Amino acid sequence: MEAFEILFTTSLWVAAIRIASPLIFATMGELICERAGVLNLGIEGIMTVGAFAGWFAVYAGGDLWFGVIAAALAGAAFGLLHGVLTVPLGLSQHVTGIGITLLATSLTYFIYRIALPEVTSPPKIESFQPLAIPVLSDIPLVGPALFNQTPLTYLAYATVAIVAWVLYRTPAGLAVRAAGENPSSVEAQGISVTAVRVGAVMAGSALMAIGGAFLTMSAFNSFFFEMINGRGWICIALVVFGSWRPGKALVGAILFAAFDAYQVRLQQVTGGIVPYQVFLMLPYVLSILALIAVARRATYPKALMVPYQKGER
């Protein structure tokens, strides 16, 4: 019974919303890339470089929002590299993405060691603090979870609305979706498929990097190796779970985060009777089962991972 009661505790949902925030940024970023027809497996490395760039910008003297901008620019730079290699040059999106992850991760660690050669423990910064929204934050259960979070969490949820609006209500979003479904129709309108796809990858990669920066500037207050810990790969699965739709992907991110927050509390209830590794794998097992249930009905962009050269039909 106690394990069931955990589901209705405020602390669980406060933690779930906080855990979901970096996933939301990165999932929206991956969704934009894939909607344009480009699979971005560089997400894990881009989140790592974003986490470092945001933290280091603040550590070097910038304010917190400057750190967010620095992370976005770092992510966009790697997005540009990935886009150039996969779109006009037509290289394998799988191989290039993994290469971007290795390059971004290794370069981040190298710069960290060069910039802070004598540091034995990660330096700390003053991170974003929770910002309560008057009246709404006093609502039982829902208030603390949704309306007493850091500014970056609010930005994460605003990002979902912005991405949905851009994709479905603007000419730019129509061009992105067409580039992932039927790129020849984009070219027929006199729009460069290369520009649309590369631009989408850069924008998506910027969001991924902000997701990484959330960890160093909102969830924690320092940078340490392996802090991304597979979150990028989870975000790729969440895009599929959400059927390439922002709203459904948001639900998937919250569900995974809730599973993650729940397993931590479940360990305390069992008192060590069950090995903790069982609880650690619980969110991933549940996510795989949910993915299996949804993926068969998912309709993916028809031109996803299909190279396109101008003039092709």
C-alpha cells in the first residue's frame, strides 16, 4: 500500500517535472531534426557540450541566461557540422551522429582539463533557483509540481508550445515537415531543401544543448563527467513514442521522469530487500514496453534518413 501511496505525494511529482525538463528540451530538438528528415545521433555529445558550455560561461563570469545562450550556440555549432556532413555531402546519418557524439564528448573533456588543470572536484556556480508563481503554486499537489520550478523548467514547457506552433502554424514549420516527408515538393516551391534541413538540425541541436545546460545550471550547480548518462538516447526513443508530435513526446518525457522518480522512492520503501539495480532499470524497462506498444502505430516522416540532392525526383 505504501508503494501505491507514493504516486500521490507532492515530492514525487515535483521531482518528476524537474527530471523531465532536460528531456523535454532534447526531445523537442531531436523531433525538429527528424521532422526535417535528419536523424541526429549526436544528441548525447551535444547535450554534454551544452552542459559544459553553459556551466563554464557562468563560471567564467557570465550570468545564467548568458550561459543558456552559450550552450545553445555550442549546440548549434555541432548541429551545423552534423548538418553539413549529412545533408549536402550525404554521409551516413548514423555514422556521422555517433561521430559527433564522440567528438563533442571528447572535446568537452579535453577543454575541461585544459581550462581547469588543477581542479580535483568540480567547481560550483550559483544555479537557477525555483520561482514560485503566486496563487498557482499553492494548489495542492499540482501547484508545487508545475508552478514552483526554476525558470528553465518553465522555458522547457514553453518550448513545447512554441515548437508545436511553429511546426503546424507557420510557413517555416510547413517547410520543415515537407522536407521530412517529400523534399521535392519543397524544391518545387523554390525553397532550398539543404537550407531547411541544415537550419532544422542547428535549431534542434541548440535545444539539445540547452537540455544539457539544464543539468549544470538548474538541476545541479557544477559539471562532472558522464552527467548526461544516456539521457540523449532516451530522448530519441521519446520522439518515436510521441509519434513525432510535440504534445505526445511531452507526455512520454513526463512518464519516463515519473518512473525515474518513483524508483528512487520505491528503493526506500523496500528497505534493501530487492537489489537496487532492479529499481534503476525499472524506468527503462517500462519505457521499452511503452515504446513497443506505441511504435507499431507510429507514422514516421517518409524521407527520414533519405539523402536528397537538388533536382532529384
